[in-house]
Amino acid sequence: MKVPHLHISRRTFAIAAALMATVSLAIGAHAALNLRALDAAKAVATDLGTESVHKVSRVALIIGNGHYPDADAPLTQSIDDARSLSAALRHDGFDVDVVEDASKDDMTRALRRLRNKIRSDSVVLLFFGGYGIQVGRESYMIPVDATIWKERDVKREGVSVESVLDVMKSQGARAKLVVLDASRRNPYERRFREYSHGLAPIAAPDNALILSSATPGKVVEDGKGEHSVLVGELLSHLNKGESAEAIFNKTRAAITKTSDGAQVPSVSSSLLEDIRFAAADASGG
């Protein structure tokens, strides 16, 4: 009576063991699939994270104005400066919009394009080479088609540097960089009641860095090289992986030294982080 019972128990045990092995294999396979899915998800997240770091928005508006009808001679360096700086910035990963001999309408449209490109993570750079005029403690970039007879015409015909900074700020730009090569004796000055040499002091808004070719109220003469003194020195420091603030300060120091203090560029900074030009640098924007 016990033998059949023992036979059935062994058989039942064998069946149960087989079932347990099958279930165990199924659970293991499911776990492996889940693990692979988790690893894949982590890999995708890592790729997306790396991509977002390396694709920080970098936008630049480069304006080079050289042919002013009221000037005695064209500013040939401004055009070359704009072209060379554009090439250097593109090398550093900037989306560059370059405008040469810009009219007021050209500048307005370019600023609209710039506004539309700015995101909350954007590092934004403005370069202006040409004539700049200060009126009422504000600095204006002058289009080539400006009709200026009195100081008050400057506000109507020019584009305020401060207004461009306001656009960058209102759009939530992460960092704002400005390079102004416009501290020249303007061709309209003889028409004014009072002389307004150079540019006015420009206060840097939050997380901004501003480089100008001369200290406020001063003007500089153009040299005879391909580039202006400011842009020539600036180009020599770009593409070296240094921070924007270090590059601007080295440019300022080098020009001051080589000119024996005759030309002292102005640097104004309110940067709260280390902003770098090189696109390969993930940590500094």
C-alpha cells in the first residue's frame, strides 16, 4: 500500500520541481529584460543629458558698419572685424547673424531675429563696430543711413546699447556679452552745440560682461592694420578655452600696455558664473 504512494510522491515532486524551474526561468528572464530596459533608459538619459550640456544655446549678433555718408572716409576695419569675429565665434559654436553696413531697418530686423533665438540657457553676444554716440548718459549705435543734425536726432536714428541689453534680459538670456568698438570721434559732432566724446558708462545688468574700446568719454584713432586694435587683440585670445572675463581683461591689459596707456579699453562685469567661449567646454556655457 505504501509503494504506490511513494511512487506518486516522487512523480509529483518531479513535476513540481519542473514547474518551479520553469517559473524560475520565466522570472529570471523577466528580470533580465527589466534590467536591460533600465540600463537602456539610463543610457538614453545620459545621452540626452550630455547632449543638452553640449547644446547650450550660443547666439551672436555681429554688426560692422563702415560706410557712413557723413564721414570723411569709410571705416574699412569695421567690416573686416565683423567678418573675422563671426568666423571665430562660429568656430566656438555660436549661431552667428552678421550684418554689414546696416541701416536702421537692418538693425531693427537683426535685433528681432536675435530676440527670437534667445532661450533661458542662451549665452548671447552683441558686437558693434562703427560709430557710437552718447546722449543723455546713454550710448547709441549709429546706422549707416542715420540723418543726424542735432543731439536729439541720435535717439531717433540710433539704437541704444542699453535697449539691446534690456531685450536680452527680458528674454531670459543666461549670460549677456557685449563688445563695442565704437569709441570714435563721430562725424556729426561739429553740428552739435556740445561735444559728446566717446560712449557713456554702460552699467552691466545681471550676469553680463561688457568690453568697450575706450573708457567712457574717450575716443581712439583707428590704426592701419586689417583689424582695429580692440578686435585684433581680442581675436588673438579667442579659441583658447579661457573664460570670457579673462579674455576681455587680457585684451584690455594688452592694449593698455602696447599703447603706453593712450588707449585703455573698458571692462564692466556682473557675471555670476564662469562663461567660456569654446563650445567643447560643457561646464561654462
